[in-house]
Amino acid sequence: MSQTVTIAGWLHRLRDLNKFGFAILRDRTGLVQVVLTAEQLAQLKGLQLETVLKITGTVVKKQSKDPNANEVEVQAATVEILSPVADVLPVEINNDTIDAHLDTLIDNRVVTLRNPKQRAIFRVQAALVHGFRRYMAARGFTEVFFPVLAGAASEGGAEFFKVDYYGREATLTQSAQLYKQIMMGVYEGVYGVSYSFRAEKFATSRHLTEFNQLEFEVGFVETMDEIMDYGEGATREMLAAVVEECSAELSLLGVTLPPLGERFVRIKLKDALQTYKDGTGIDETMEPDLSPAAEKWLSTVWAPKEHGTGFVFVTHYPAAKRPFYTKLDPEDPASTLSFDLIGFGSEIVSGGFRVNRYDEQVQRLKDKGLNPDDFADYLMMHKYGIPPEGGWGMGLQRLTQNVLGLDNIKEATLFPRDVQRLRP
């Protein structure tokens, strides 16, 4: 096994046993133990953890009381200090879990992200995006890239950021909805990762002012089931990518994924509310939406027990609860051809059929109390022909939070922004 290697990384942990010692070096692949001589330990005297080192040495079998153990370590021949650290770290990051308040964790993101568990969160997030892109590309859809500056609030309402744009007022985009529908009219099926901005006035465990959406839009569909099929397929592929690429991270974070089952459950909102009442005795049948408690019960108790899956499509939400571009149900105009995918105890996807006829879209804007003149660009695509179509959006940070069971969405955000935070 006497192979000579050169490794480089950060000093994650150091143990000085006087005549020799051990350094745990961390790089992008993980941790490795290095045996140091007294002279090599002296080189590191006065330096702190996170010092960047380059070590050349011999790979040997690690001594262990377990005869079946097959771990290795490196006996250092030379130690080169690439970047010395003299200051004590502001937060201890070389423990299994960082013992610090969330604000402290985020204030010191520069170093706290180096903790193996913190790194694991964003490896999983990257795998989710990889699975999303892999699924969409395999079906011949086109990835598109969305602007973040707009001339009007894309969803209506008042929760948008104003920007001085050469003396004119612009906004940061709340949604890629307009743009992905326009591009669907070009390529028929499109997807992308967007930036969305919402001027939320809250600093709760669920709120961010800046986040990413996994966006999808497809034309020439005839039923809402087709749109949900794409949502189910993408979700399955994304979770498969996590399992393939991040098994070590899932183990480190103690995560067990819910059962997928043969098919995700599909149920109308009114039936879901009745099911929740029948199963729990809690009557929310007059509500226009699912409560967080109902979402959790349906996806973590009822669906796994009755259908062998942890995922539920809830459909036909009231028109009052859905945006102006959502198509009304022709059999029940008070409800919409819309859906949410509930999983991990929470909503993870929202989508549905879109209005594609010009006159109908103008009327829907008026019904919502919006001025069609403010949506001239949006209405242009309806005026010049778009097919029956639909799509959905999936919040990346929220999905990551739910997959990993994190308490706060900020834990699933590299550099979170909320009403109180604009750094680092």
C-alpha cells in the first residue's frame, strides 16, 4: 500500500502528543488523518485551525483494534504551509455540530460553511438542482435564463422591491412567470432556475426576501394530470440524484427520505379537507386552503399508510387563492385547475393550468382588481397566440429545508436575506 501522495486542504483538527501528533486535513472529498513528526508539529506552532496545508507522504493502513477495519492514513514526509491562520476562529466549526445561535452561524458563514454538516446541506441542494436539470434535459426541454429587473410587479400586489433604473422606477422580479410563459411560446417546453424577490415584512423561520425557484412550463397539454406527471417525475429524479450523489451527506445529517410509492396521491382540496377531518377529528372543511397541520398529516401519516407514498397532489384550489394567470375549472368556476404537491409535511410545488386566451386573461386580471394596462407585455403573448399550457414552480431553499428536516429556511440558504439581514 506504500503509495506516495500529495494532499492539500484545511487543518480541521490537530492533536499534539509531544513526540508525534495527528492532523485531520479536510478537502472537498472529506477528512483524512495525517501522522506528523515532532519537527512537523513544530512547523505548525502558533497556527490555528483552518490553516491551509500541502502535505506529501505515504499512504499506510491505519492501526485499529478492529481487525476488519480497512481505513488508511498518511505518514507525512513534508508539510508546506500555504496560508497560515493566526487568529482563533470566531466559532468552533470542527465539532460534529456547531453549537451556536442561528444568527451567529450566518454572521460567520465564511467559516461556518466549512463544517461538514453545513457543507452537506448544500451538497444535497446542488444534487437536487442536478436532478431537476437532468430530468428536464432528458425530455428535450430547453433551459432558459430569466431577468431579475422588471418594469412592473409580475404577480400584482405590493410585496416588491423598487429600484431606481436610470431615473425610472423598476422592480426586482417576484416571479419568472411572465418570462417562462413567453419562452414556452418559443420552445414549447422550458425550465430554469430563477431568482425571486419578495419584500416580506416578516423574519420568521419560513420567510426570505431572496430565493431561487425551479421553474417549468410546457405547452400543448390537454389535462392537468399531464402537468402533475412532470412534477412527479422531476421530484422522483431529484431525489434519486440526492441518493446517488449524497448518500454520505444523508447519513451524516441523519436523513431518511419518505417512500415514493408507485404513484403520488392526487386528491381535490375539498376531499383532502374531509379526509383530514375524518382522520383527526379536526374540522377545517370550510377553509380555502390546507393548514400546516393538515399538510403534515396528509403527507406523513395518511398517504404513507393508505397509499405507500409520502407525496400528495392537492388540486382545485379556490379562485380567490390563486394568481390571475390560473385557469378556472369549467365545471366549477369558483375553483381553479391548480395544484400543490405536498411532501415532507409541507407544500413543495405549486402549479396548474394557465389562461391562454387573450379575452379570458384580460377578464381574469380585472376580476383580481388589476389593471390590464399594467400587464401589456404579459398580454402580448396571449394576443399573438399561445397554446393550452401549464407549469409549476418549486422553491429550492424550501425544498432543501423540507428534505433535510431543517428548522429554519435560512439554514438551507447560503447567504440568507430577510427584512433584518443584508450580510454577509
